[in-house]
Amino acid sequence: MWGLSDVHVSGTLEVETALENLNEIKLMHISEGVLPVSILVGGAVIAVTGTAIGLRRLDYNRIPQAGVLAASFFVASLIHVPLGVSSVHLILNGLVGMMLGWGAFPVIMIALILQAVFFQFGGFTTLGVNTVVMALPAVLVSFAFHPLKRKNASVVTVISFLCGFFSVLFAALMMGFAFFLIGEAFFEVGTFVVISHLPVMIIEGIITVFCIRFLMKVQPSMLYVKKGVINARS
Amino acid sequence: MGNGPLIMDLKDICYAYHGVDDVLSHVNFSLHADERMGLIGGNGSGKSTFLHIIIGILRAHSGEMTIFGERVRTEQDFFRVRQRVGLLFQNSDDQLFSPTVLEDVAFGPLNLGKEPEEACEIARQTLTDLHLSGFEDRVTHTLSGGEKKLVALATILAMQPEILLLDEPTSGLDESTKNRLTEILGSLAISYIIVSHEYEFLISNTDTIYGMKNGILKYHGDSSSLHSHYHSHPAGEVSHQHSDT
Amino acid sequence: MIESSFVDGNSLIHRLDPRFRVAMAIGISVFIALADRFPTLLISLLLSLVLVALARLGTMRVFRRLVVVNGMVLVFWLILPLTVAGDAILNLGPILLTKAGVLLAARLTLKSNGIILALIALMATCPVTAIGYAMKSLWIPEKIVYLFLITYRYIFVLEQEYQRLMMAAKIRCFRPGNNLHTYRTFAYLIGMLFVRASLRGERVYQAMCCRGFNGRFYLLYEFRASWVDWIFLTALSLVILLLGFMEWGMVL
């Protein structure tokens, strides 16, 4: 479990200890060398399409904004929150979608490339599939969130929870589905993936609620996504 | 000054970043109850590091620390220290992270195990004491620099610390906020250590002044005798005491 | 802290042109992902090990990294031998381990680790900025490359920012536990991180405009491939070609 004693001013220990701790194994990636070519190619095609849409809606002058946000997601997804006697990583793909819409595709893809480079979680061949697994649910929940975000506080609370919850549930289901497609042998692995993410879904739901409430109060312009274009704060 | 019992005793504290450059070298220091101490020094002299060591967010590489009569070594020890010692960050933006002022001030009391209603009550009371009532529902992020500093101070005071550590509290503040800070500090009945490079502020808010240069801590004198001396050396950031004062 | 701990070094691999390293890493990954036969996979794993050895990264460090990224492989070992239909190799009353299941788990372990080791040797030794520029010369769209470089540039700044906020919580006696207060605090810290990041993005953009930014980035980085790069690339391609023949040649 992540102890607070590990946080130092120089900020050096959190990720290192995370990596050295076997409890902290990250399961939201499908490892390299597992999936057959058909699924890898299929994932890559969808990922490229999604990323192209995301990039087209991202003007050159919005790239600094998107880059800094991508960096903050990368950092935030390394945070462990306590769960029972252990702790879990946050995934936060739902929040990415709620803030960036289609921009979630390029941003998540970049974060995954960086994870591959830094930690070798995932690699090139699975980049497409893993991007789709996380980014597609992100875009989907953003469609659900934006029409409702101006309703009253309790509606926003409920919808935020559901967005956080379902973004992880969909991701786990898609991952499970990818395993299911490999063949019958992997059915249990897929089921395991979905079930093991259940607690994460609840925590992500709760965190999403508080985070959205925070943003609504402090910087509501961050949640205004027009046609997936990331808006300037104005 | 500071005739009360010894509440903090640091012996031979050394600290170095990455184990090389000495930031603190063989620092010996003690603080008594009701003592109000100033620490002056230039940028990078190790002043902030000194405070961070006391509160355990940095760990000394060698030396002994005794706070409130107990040896402090482990994270558990420091957790107890933090219940009684508050640190005001140099940059208030790093200190405030809740959406509203009330939530931020109530955060500390909640961590100390207070019930939500009680924590809110303490937070409101602290804000009133600092003449900040009316700020409860303001968004912390949009406060002005001076307001942020005062709210940050409120978040620490709400935990009713027995020792207060202030890291460059005046940086970026205008005169009127500085005066308010002086007023608040004057009304507190606890010991504190102020780290600053502003001599005048230290003189008017502390009893004793230490200087720090290249990680070495030196006693400079008590504020009342240093005061008259200060103005004749306008360039002197580093105080010094004449033998006959 | 997030650190690319394998970047420092002066081995043959470290001196290779980043473009070549990225291309080779992609090549090996794709090949191992496609291969299925045990002899090929074993030799591929050996090839990756040779690359890691050439990069001289320290056995312990590489091993520790491998352990961490083998989480899913562990799940395969726990599940597949029990669930894949086939002849039993071990029968422990209600628990039946099948040969097919064990073989499948073993094959996936070989494939996964072969690719990961190649990535450690070829990619983790590459400065991240160089990878960005290498992506550019490998026909990845410019926008992605810029986004990648800016993201990388700010990861460290934001990590520090997060650590400072966490420290602020810590000095006010915050201790994470299984409760709403903990989750709310983390949500606020994350929210604050986003808000600050967004404002920082604004400032970065304004600063760029002040220095004449007009929507175009210019990447000032030139790669120069030496004969060593070419020899290395050729040798590796030949090995993979041979392996490919081993894998599929007999079938054809």
C-alpha cells in the first residue's frame, strides 16, 4: 500500500515504489504478444480513426493546452488510492473524455506511448487496442455528460458518477471482449478482467463526482467542449 | 526571551540533496515555549529546508530531533508532530487545493478526527478570528495573493498548532496585508519560527533572530537590540551584533 | 519520480541512431507478436536478451522491471492451465491442470517478455525527445509529435506540482484510508492539478505567441546515421528474416 511517508519534497519516490511493489500491478493494459493479428489490426484501425478525428478538432494553437492536460492525466493516473488492504491506480479515462471529447483519443494514445517508453506497460503492437479500450468509453461518456451538465446539482452528481463508473466498466468489457475474441480458452481471463475492475469502477465514480464538482466550481470553462474542440479559458 | 520549557531541540542536523551538496550542516537549535524566532538568509541558504526537516517532509541525514520532549524519527513520530506543529508554505497556491475556503480550512480538523459539523464550526471560528468571515464560500483558486496567504494561515491555525512555522510569509504581499499578518501574529499565544529575507518584518515580529548562510545556523541577537542597528547598514541583509549592544 | 532510468549509458545500443532503434523495436515487436512456434519464440527471446546485454543495463534493474510488467502473465498462469481443455498433466483431486493450458501460458509468457525485453533494450534507452523526433522522421503526423513532446515536457513539472499539493495535505495530517474523505481529497488534488495544468497551457501558448508562434512548430534536430547503425539494422533484419523462415518457411 502506498504510504504517505514516500512523498518527499524532491518528489522522487512515489512512482518508483509503486513499480517495485508487486501489489501495484497494472491490469488495464493488454500485454504485448497476447492478441492475434486480426484484433491488433482492428484495434489499430479504430485507434487511428479516433485519433484522426481528435486531432482534426485540435487546432495547432490548442496543442499546448492539450499537451499540458495530457501530462496531468499521465501524472494523475499514477496516483494510487487506498482500497481495502491494498491500493488501486486511477484510470481517469472518463474525466479525459468529459474534458476533451474526441481529444481523448490522441491524449490517451500519447499517454500510452509514454507509459510504454517509461515503464514498458504495453508497447507498439498493442498501442491501437489499448488506446481504443480506454478512449472509446471516454468519448462515449462525454456524449452522455455534456447534454446534462447544466442541470441541477443532483443530476450532475448522478451523471458524473455514472460517467466515471461506466468509463471503466466499458473499458473492462472491451478488454474482456478482446480476450473473448481470441478464443474460448480466454473466456475466464476476460471475466476475471471485468470482475477485478469492479471496485475500481466504484472508486472512479466517486472521484469523478468530486472532481467534476470541483471543476464546475473552480474552472467551469474546462468542461465546455464544443464539437470536441478544447476551448480556451475565457 | 523564551523562558518557557524547551519544546524543540535539534542536535547536529545535516542534510544534503542527493547526498552531495550540503544544505544544512551540523545545525544545532532549540526553541522554548512562547519563543518567537526569526531566521534570515538569502536564497538557497537552506532556510526552507530547515523548516521541512522539522516537520518531516524532508529527513535529516544525521542528527537528533526532540520535539515536545520526544525523539522524532519515524513517519509515525512525524505524524504526531504535525498535529501540533503547523507549516505555512511560501507559495499559498501549493497549500490550498479545496474548491472553497471553508472546505480547505476544515480539511485539517477533519484529518484530526473531528466530525464534519465540528470541523466546519472550527473552520468558521478560525475565519472569524482572522477577520475573514464572508470568505467561506469563495473559490480558493480565485482569491488574490494576499487573501490566499491569510486563508492558508487559517487552514493551519484551524488545527490549533502549538508551534507555527512560516516560510517567507511576506513574499508577494502588499504593505496592508503585511500589517494584517503582523497583527495576527501579535495576537497568537504560541511560539513560531519565521523564515524570511525581510529584516524589518522579522524585527517587528520576533524576539530572537538567527541567520543562515550556506547551511550554517548562527545566532544573531535579540530583535530589540538589532533593531536600532539595522538602519545604519542599509545594504546589510545579514545582521551582525556589536559587542557593546 | 517518473524517470527513464535506462537512458543513461554509453553502450553500443545507446549510441545507435534513435530512428533506427524505434524502427527496430517496432520490427521485433511485430515479428514476435505474429510468431507462434516455440523454437522461434525461444530464439526471439534470446535475441532480445542479447540486445539487453549489449545495452548493459544491469541485470537486477531489468529483472525488477520485468517482474512488474508481468502482472497479466501471472493471471494467465493462474487461469489458463485450469480452463483450457486438454490432457491433464497434473491431477490434484478437484484441480486439473491441462498440458494445453500450460503450453499456452508458456507461449504467451515467451512472447510477452521477448517484446518487453526488446523494448527495454531499444526504447527505454532512448531519450524521450529523440523518440519524438524519430517519430517525425518515421512519418508519424506532426501534430502527434508536437503533442507528444509538449506532454513529455510538462510531465515532470506537473508531477512536482502534484507532490507539493500532496505535501500540503500531508502536513495537515492527511492519511489515506478507505473513506469518502480520502477519495474527496484525491479528487480535489487531481482537479487542482487539471486547473493548474490548463492555466499553464494558456500561459505556454501566450508565451509562444509572444515569441512569434504562428501555428507552426519547427523541429531542430538532425539525425545522422553512421555505418554502425546500418550494419546493426542489417544484421538484425537478417536475424528476423531467418527467424521468419523458421516460423513460416516450413509450413509453406
